[in-house]
Amino acid sequence: MSLDFERLFISKLIEDPNFQEAEGIQPDYFDDPKYREAFVYIRNYYAEFAQVPSRRVFRADQPNINLAEVPESWAVLRNRLTEQYRRGKMTELLDPFRDAYDSGNTEEALRILSATVSQMHL
């Protein structure tokens, strides 16, 4: 289900071409590489032309992405992507913390915890 929000976010960028709505969203918020690549493509296109690509141009340049109708608001989509990223990153980075903590190595556990927080896009 979470990947559906990745597709919806990309679709919304093309449907409602207001790239400012994507401010704060980073490519690594997208778990699926094809949506990550599509986001980078849109971001680069915007940087070069000061607008997002039209649906026609996007489909020509990103044929592996099927766009969808998007009834969700920008706020909902940004929130879902941000939460997906945070949960995934925390799970990935906190597993080593848990291992160190469970083995009694609190110094290493604190180092890992500190590194985890510094690596997250908040």
C-alpha cells in the first residue's frame, strides 16, 4: 500500500504541476527505484526549465511509470511519503542499535543511536 503513495505523489506532480509542493521531499523517500528515478527526473526537469514536464513529455521520457488520478491532497501525500521514509529509515538504522544494546554494549548503542538521528532527513 505504501508504494501506491509513491505512484500517487509522482502522478500529482504531473497532474498539478506545482513543484513547490514537493519541497523537503528527497529521492530516498521513495522505496521503489522507478519512482525514485521519476522524482529525480522531475526535479532535474524543473531545475532546468522552471516547470514540471507535461504529461506527454513525462510519458515519453518515463514510459515505465503509469500515472494515476489523484484525489488525495498534497498534505496527505507528503505526510505519507515522509512517514514511510522515517519508519523505513528508523527500522534499518535501529536494528544495529538493538543488537548492540541487547549484547550489553551501551557505548556502541549510543553511538549508533546518535548516528541514526544525524542521518535522517527530518
